[in-house]
Amino acid sequence: MTQLNKHDLEERTAKFCESVILLCQKLEPTIINKPIINQLIRSATSIGANYMEANSASSRRDFANKIFICKKESQETKHWLRMLSVTVDDKEITEKLRILWQECQELTMIFQKITSSLREK
């Protein structure tokens, strides 16, 4: 991931999704990794899509719900990144998956903080 303004969550989630897609495009699909790749792309892109929906929420409750979904999708994405790493023998790809997992962990913590803050108010 390139360094960008870590406070621009809309851009950050979009860049994360793009990075996942670009990495998955480089992989040779096999009977084992193809379903994992499909699930990974679905959950990763859902993070950005739900964040965009949260920004257009019609109410505070709608916003909170979309952010909670972002957190859940982030957690699922970490799972698929880990599972995909088991199917890869290439050290460069494995390192990219580790970096993506790390970014996804940060996103998970951000969404957790937002949901916790919303509950406190």
C-alpha cells in the first residue's frame, strides 16, 4: 500500500480494495484458491462499498449499521487473506498478503473505534 492520508478513510478503503483486486488478478486460479479468491474479493470490496453507503446514510442509526458492516467485512477479509496465504508458495505474494492483512487489521480497529464511539454518545 502506498502512503496516503490515513485520515481519508474513503480513499483508504478504496485503495485497499484496489490492492486486493490487483493482487488477486496476478494469481493463477486453482481448484483450491479460486473460491478463496472470490470470497476475498467480495468481502474486501464490501468494506469500501459499505463505507461509501455510511457516508450517505439517512440517519445516525443507518450510519452506525453501515460502519458495523464495514467492521464485520474487514474481519472476514482478514480471514480470507490468511487462507489465501496458505495456498501461495511465492514469497513476494505472501509478503503482499501480509501487508494487506495488516492494513485490514488497521481498518478493523478504526471501524471498531467508530462503532464504540457511536455507542457512547
